[in-house]
Amino acid sequence: MIIQDYSKGNKRIAKNTLVVYGQLMLRMFLGLYTSRLALEALGVSDYGLNSVVGGVVVLFTFISASLAGTTIRFINVERGKKFGNLNRVFNVCHVLHVGMALLLFALLEIGGVFYIHHYLNVDPGKEADAMFVFQIATIACCMGILNIPFGSLFNASEKFLFTATVFIVAKIIQLCLLFWLLTYDGNRVRAFALIETLTELAPFLIYHIYSYSKWPEIVKWHFVKEWQQYKEMLVFSSYNLISGLAGMTRGEGSMLLINYFFGTVVNGAYAIAKAIERVIGPFASNFHSAAAPQITQSYSSGDVERVYFLASRVGKYCMLMMALAFFPLWAELDFILHLWLIKVPEGALVFCRMMMLMVFWAITDGSLNHVAEASGKISRFKMAFTIITLSCIPIGYGILKIGSPAYMLLVVFLIADIIWRIAQLYMMKTILNFPVWRYCKDVYWNVILVCLPVVLCLILTSRIQSNSSLWHLVHLVGILTFTLVSSYFFGLKAEERKTIREFVKKYLNNTHFYHAE
């Protein structure tokens, strides 16, 4: 019976993964297309105004992100308990998010309005439009925060297909309204702000209506007076907030350091590397989200072996999937950059390679962070991460101060990330009694076996010099194929290879191309 439940759980993870990746692809396509339409409708100046004013709101909403992760974790923990009280946990989360929405509203109305009046640089005559956009963005922000507990229910219930459908519906509504905006003769800046709010309103309404009809016993309102529950969630979210703030400080601080020592030209090259990071990072990291609910629920129910199984498999698959994106891109990065940008900023290639190494190393986390958060014992993990991450800024400043090239800043970041991973594994062993050596053997060793022949192949093919576009394409596809083959033979166990063969055979048997009717 347990094996059957595990099989169902594994199938759900596979299904959820496909849904998450499908949504990711659509998000990328629709995001690029809607941005182009918005730019066409508003023009460069007004589009920039909307982005800057909206950015002020985004800075404040960073606080809510920590509470969102906490909400998902506590709901998943409660679902994993045999006699969990989801209604109590949901209402505690609901109260905290209402309080957070009110707090952010007050902060935005005080700090945001002050910034717009005194520091925002807008074209003369656009001050009223800027304030209108800000107020509308504030409303959308508060709606998003109030929607987090409901969205967390869908996450814990693994209804990824439903949330993906809601996302697509909201984007289609936005797309239709943007086509209308192209023909609108009125104030397009204000109209676009309203469109953005309507796009946020659609998920808000759908999540609320569905939740009250599907889970009335969970979302039924009552005020929970167990103050310890509020304290526990706030303490947990504060650690997430601190570590998240450290990561954001390092990310934004790197831009400021490069700007201070090298100017905006090098900033432009670094921005290209950040764009590469945004493209390849989610392709592996999104696999975590598909398995996170089951990891947390399994830990809560005391199924330690299931937790290890999920963490090790997710960790290995994430790294193998990253390898499929990493090695072909690494092999033809120079060609791809010239194809994409035509004129590549000086230093962009080195920045991109360093950023790719950082992204690949970040994936070695696998689901270790999810396991730590499921345990609730996160204080030392988060504080260690915060100290190591923040130390990069003064060390990076010192490295650049003595005349080092700009890419050395990313070398400092990569070394810090390696130190953090070692510290994380040590704490997983000492605090959670997690089988670290077994994990390294099952995950890291297999991935090393996959990477070694691919790296050797890259060294050999790098000796070939050709300006032919056909050669670059063949090389890229060849490295992708070689990585796929290496992953199959060296990265997977015998039973995993058997599962893949059976899946392919079943798929071919169900196609008209495999056998004559």
C-alpha cells in the first residue's frame, strides 16, 4: 500500500513538473510579447515611467515574499499531520497577510509618495500620471498579498494545472486589453495601469471563489486567539526575510560596486549576464516547486525515508536538467551572444561564463533547503547563509579596490557559494541527522560522472576553429545530445533507465507511426 502511494506521489511530481515547465515556457513567451505590445502602446518614456513607479512598489513587496514561503510551509506541514487543523493554520495566515497588506499600504503611502514627490525624475506634466500609476500599483500589490494564503492552498494541494490555467487566463485577458490599448486615444499610461490591476484581479477572484466552493471547511473565517501560532510563523518568516534580504543586497550591491569602479559600460555587460541567469536558472530550479509539497508533508508525517528519496532524486534531476542547458550554452556562448545582441559589450562573455558557473553551483542545493524548512530548524541555516552572503560585499569591494578586473567580483561570489554549500551540508548532518555522505554519493558523484566526459568533449571540440553558422549549430546540438546520452548512462540508475525505456516504448506503441493500423 505504501509503495502504491509512493508511486502515485511520484507520478504527481512528474505531472506537476510538466505543468510547471509548460507554464514557464508560456510565461517567457507571453512576457516578451506583452512587453513589446506595452512598449509599442506607451512609447519609451511612458513605458519607463510605468516601470520605475512600479519598481518602487516591488521594493516594498519584498517583505511579503518571506511570509509567502512561510505560509506554504505551514500549510504543507499541517496537511502532512494525521489530525492537522488546516482551518486554524489558514486563518492565522490570513490574519497575518491582512496585517501585512495594511502595513505595506501604510509604508507605500508614506515612503512611496514621499519618494515620488521628492526624488522621482519624470517628464514635466507627468507627475499626476506617475501618482495615479503608483496608487493603482499599490492596490494591485495589496490584492496580491491577500491572495497568498489562497494560492498556498493550491500549492499544498498540488493543483499546479489549475494555477497554470488561471495564469494563462489572466495573461490572455491582459493580451486582449493591450491590443485594445493600441487603438485607445485617451491617457494610455493610466489605462495600462488599470490593465495591470485587472490582470491581478482575475487570479484574486478565481482563487477566492474556487477556495470557498472547494474547501469551505478550510477557508471558513474565525479569529484564532492562539498567539503562539502567530509568533511561530512570524519568527519563521523573519529568518526567511533576513536571508532573502541578504541575497537581494548582494545582487543589487554587485551592480553598485561595478558601477562605482568601472562605470555604466561594464554595468551593461554585467546586465547581459544577469539576463542569462534569468533564462537558465528557472529551468532547473522550478523542478523544486513541483516536489516541495510532498517533501514537507512527508517530513511532517515522519516518513524520513520518503523525504530522503525525494530530496536525492530532485537534487540529481535538477543538476542533470541544468547540465542539459549548461553545456550546450557554454560550448556556443560566444556565437549565441553575437546572434542575440549582434554587438556584444566588452567583458560580457566572461561575466556570462562566471554567472553560468554560479547558477550551476546554486542548483547543487537540490531540495536541501526544502528539507531544512520542513524541519522548522532554520535559524542557524539562515544566519549562516546571511553572514556568508553579506561578507561578499566588503570582500568584493576590497578585491576591486586593489585593481582586480570586474569579473573577480563573481569569483568572490562563487567561492562564498561553495563555502555556504559545505556549511549547509555540515549543518544538515549535525542538526537534522541527514545522511549527507549517502546524499553526496547518490547525487553529486553521479553528476560528476556525467560531467567528466562532456567536459573532455568540450576540450577536444574547442580546438576546432570555424566561422560557419552550420558548424556552430551542429556543435550545439552535438553537445546537447552527448550530454543527454552521458546523463542516461552515468547519471541514472538501472531502474530509472528501465522506467524511461518503458515510457518511450509505451509512447511509441500509442502512436500511429509505430505500427500500421
